[in-house]
Amino acid sequence: MWRILAVYVVALPLAAQNPLTLQDAVRLALERHPSVEAGRSAVMAAEVKVAGARSGYLPRIGYSETWLRSNNPVVVFSSLLTQRQFTPANFEINSLNRPAALNNFQSQVVLDQPIYDAGLTRLGVKSANLERSMALEDERRIRMELIAGVVRAYYGAVLARESLNVADEAVRSAEADLNRAQALRAAGMSTQADVLSIQVHLAAMKEQQIRRRADFEVALAALNETLGLPLSEQHELATVLTRASIDEESLEAYEQGSLQARPEARQARFAVGLAETESAAARAALLPQVFAHAGFEVDRQRFLNRGGANWLASISFRWNMFNGGADKARIDAASFGLQRARALENQAEAQIRLQVRRAYADFRSANQRIEVAEAAVSMAEESLRITKNRYEAGLSNVTDLLRNETALLESKTRLLAAVYDQRLAAVNLALAAGNLTPTSEVLN
């Protein structure tokens, strides 16, 4: 019974690990990461600004309720008129000079409608739409960078796990060498020095094993942090670290595609359009504007009765002829802002091209490194096999054996690093090209 209980206790942590594929990790991050929520909120705020800008086409309607009491002759005289309560008795000199205090309850509804505002509302809507487009591109950039970060963290954990497996294999191989050396010593075909050399090598391999186990634990915690999960949560990483196979395009195609698809490039173009709109709005302030105004009011001595109703309608023409040079300063500032936006657009395009070139070069070099590393692993394995046979036959010494053991370990480690770098380079190339999505080929 105790054996059954012990097996259950050991197996429980393993059963608690949930299989986690790379696509699952990407989906979790996009659902849970705060940066995605922040980007989504920015887009929603921009949507509200568009609605606010469009409201400029609609009339402004206001309602006010005012109470006034005064014995000022002018106020009393005008209030009686608006209340339509003026009588001949109010023309008496004493009534005009020293009227009794009078109440006036005024209810007023006012409507203002722009007829022509020199295109300021249209330009405001255009600016708001451009800001919304920039917010959408920023959200897309955040999602792409998060996907790349998840891939980096996920394959970092897989690399740490595979490196640990290589270290475990090296320890097992060193233990087998030690048993072989002890058997040869017992048969008089080897010396104690050989046994001690292999024991030192075994200790070094165990040290590597300890370090890589710690690296694996830290890599899992880093992955959980990227996914917004508790750092101690365990996963069974279901996606293996293999060479990425994608349809490679020419460098020129990647560059041209990135200038059209990258969020940063599109944001730079939207920023130029926004600066052009602001410049047009600054110049539109010099043009005349036409507004319509309508009002309806009720003035009463008491809140519910003894009053009169009045209305008015008007059309006003406004033209800012001179305001001390403020308009010219605004036009000049908008012009310099447009120059700055165009310069930043050129800078963004140059940086994007450089990022594409760097990612493209990294991807191609990683592919070449994989080919070299795979050949090195094959040669190291064959060399170790031959050396082990020669050592057992007494034709090779322990130094050759340990040198080949170390060479194989280093070759396998370099191969894992090359595959990892190739995976990241493929993702970085898709990121630089601006087409990294949860369904991208590089995530398969």
C-alpha cells in the first residue's frame, strides 16, 4: 500500500501539468495580457472621439431656467414687456422712476446650427478618423510584439528543456564510461588515473545538469509571466523545437511588403495626413463662417402664470479679419508640424528596411548554422562511437574518450541553439514584414 501511495504522490505533479502548445500560449497571452487591453481601450477612446467630431454637424440645443427679482427701472420695464403685462399705468412717472420690485421667471430654449464653418467640422472628423486609424495600428503592433514575445518565451523554455535533456544524456553517457573504465581497470587493462579522469568528467556533467535544470525552471516562470499566469504554474510544452519551414521570399519583396503592412509605417503615413489636416484647419480659420440661431422663451411674474411667450430667429456672418497674428502663427506651426511628420515618415521607412534586412540575414545565417551543426553532431556521434570501441580494446586513451564526449555535448548544444535562433529569426522576419498573426505559418 505504501508503494502505491508513493507512486500516486510522485505521479500527481505530472498529472497536474496541462499540455500547452505554442498556439495555446499565443491565444492565452492575447486574451489576458494587460497591453492588449490597453491597446483596445485606446481604440475605443478614438472611436468616441470620431463620434464627438461628427457632432459638429448637428445643432446645439440648450435649455435654461432663470429667476430674477429687481426694482431697477430698466429691468422692470423690459420684464413687463417680455411678460406682455405692460399697461398704461406703467407709464406714470412715479412707476417709471420708482417701480415696485418685480419677479421674472424665464424659461428659454436656444438652438444654434452652423451653416458654413469653412470646413472645420469636416476637417475635425477627418483628424479623428486618422487618430482612430493610428490607434488601430498601435493595437496591431502591440499584438504582433506580444506574439513575438510569447514565441521567444515559449521556445526559450523548450530550449532549456532540450538542453536539460542533453545534459541528462551526457550524465548517463559519463556514468556508462565510468562503469566501462572500472571494468577495464578490474581486468588490468586500465589504470586508476583513467577512472579518476572519468569521475571528474562525470562531476562536470552533473554540474551542467544542475545549471540547466535551474535554467529550465526560470524559463518556465518567464513563460508564465508573459502569459499572465502564476509563475509557479507547470506546463507540458507540447510544441517541439524544430526547424521552421516557411516560404522564403526575396529581400526586396520583404522590404516592399513591410512598408505597406508594418503598423509603424502606416502610423507614419497617418501622422502625415493628420498634420496636413491640421494645416488645412489652421488656414480655414481665415475664412468666414455662417451660423443660424433660434430661441424661444417664456417670461412670467409667477412660475406658473402671468407671463408671455417670445421667439427670435437670426443668421449671423462672422469673419475674423485680424486677431493679432495668432492665425498666422498657427498656420506656420502647422506647416512645421507637417515637415516634421514627413521627416519622421522617412526615418520610419529607413528603420523598417534596416529591421527587415537584419531579420532576413539572421534567418538565412541560422539556416546555414543548422546545416553545419547537424553535420557536426553526426560526425561527433560517429567519432565517439569509434573512440569508445577503441578504448574498450585498449587502442585509445581516456583523454580521447573524454574529448569526444565533450565535443558531442557541445555539438548538440550548438544545434539546439541554431534551431532556436532560426525559429526566432523566422518570427522576427514576420514581425519586421508586418504580417505576424496568431495564424501565421511561422507558428506552425
